[in-house]
Amino acid sequence: MANTYTDAGSGDTLVFLHGFCESKEIWADFARPLQQKFRTIALDLPGFGENTSNISNYSMESMAEYVKHQLDLLDVKKCILVGHSMGGYVSMAFAEKYSSMLNGLCLFHSSALPDTDEKKENRNKTIEFVEKHGVEKFMQSFVEPLFFADNRNKLRKEINFMVETGINTPKESITGSLAAMRDRPDRTNILREARFPVLFIFGKEDGAVPLDKALEQCHLPNNSMVNFLGKTGHLGMFERTYETRKAIEKFAETIFG
């Protein structure tokens, strides 16, 4: 049977949700040092990694229900949820329904805002491209621009890893989750009403979550910590591993004491 999660370390719990065309493996090296202080769980979201059988609904709400089900099975009562990109959208859907389970929330290159009309149109074009040309051709062009240009040569291994992960993703998962991201609602009200602290990690060179969109939301929670990273695109866990890991560690220590 496929293993759709990793669970290591002990203590207060950090739960990591990967982004679009990624898997739990994106967190493997990143989370390891955190396991000296915390229990870290990384999940394969429905349709991705080893979690690809019998998926019919790719909505952010459905994925959030899956996360809830897995956390119940793993006997997690409360946690800090760390969501990268699409994983952040899932985290926001989770927070909308299960806020009492959250000690804190980290939007890691992610957003509570809905897609703009332009971005929705781009999602539609991407769906058409994948349908027409297939997953491999899409992944060859999709991954590299997520990294800040100056980081691409030195992070070639990481780029290849991301491409390979994406190529192994079923076409239905890619088109289904693109449509689900396109259709997700505005959840900035969840940030405004949050009774838990929120950590924002943004790359200053991130084309997926532009700086103006970052600034629109990072002040909304009653209690927020914000990290803006220069010379960083959309993949801070690779581009600025030390700084992003330290930010999460400090955030968790502030919450758990």
C-alpha cells in the first residue's frame, strides 16, 4: 500500500502541505532538522505523490477534508499547518472549518486571495496546454521560472527533482487541481478573524505571489510574522533553506514556548 504521509520526531506538531505538482518529498530534507524539537508530518495531497488512486474531487475544500481525516487518523488534535503555494490554499480552506485545531498557520509563498481574472484565464490556458501536449512537456516549461533567475544554475538538481515529481503526476490531477485553484474563493476574511498567529513567507522575486499581493494580506491577522526574502522566487525551501526553516522554527517556538 502506498505511504501517503511521513511522520517523524516528537513533541508539538508541524504539518506540511506541498504545492501544485509537488509531493510530500519536497519537505524531506527541509523538515529533518526540525524533528529534533517537533513532530513533523508531511502529507501527499489527493492526486499527488503516492496519493493518486480514486480521486474524484480536487477542490481545496475536499483536500482540506482529506487533511482533517489524516490528522484524525494520526491522532493530531492541534498543530501548526505549513502550506506551500496550493498547500496554502488548502490550509486556508482547513482554517475556515477547523480553526480550533490550529496553533498557527504558515502561508509559505501562498495567499488567501482568489485568482485574478487574468490568472483564471492563465489557468484555463494551462489546462488546455496539458490536455493537448501532455504532462511532460508542461513540466519542462513550468518549473524553472518558479526559481529566481540567479538561483537556477546552482539549484539544477532541485529543479530536476521538481520536474521529475511533476512528470509522475497524473494528468487528471494536474488539470483537476488547476480548475480547483482557479475556482477557489477569497479567504482573506479567515485571516482577519484568525485567533491563531499567522506566519507569511514571501519571495520578493516570486511571480506566482507578487509583492503587491503579499502586502495586501500580511497585515490582516491580529497576530502575524512576515518574512520577505530577497533574490527568492517561489521555492524558498530550496532557494533560502536556512532562512525559511529558521522562520518556521522561531514561529513554532514563539507559539509553543
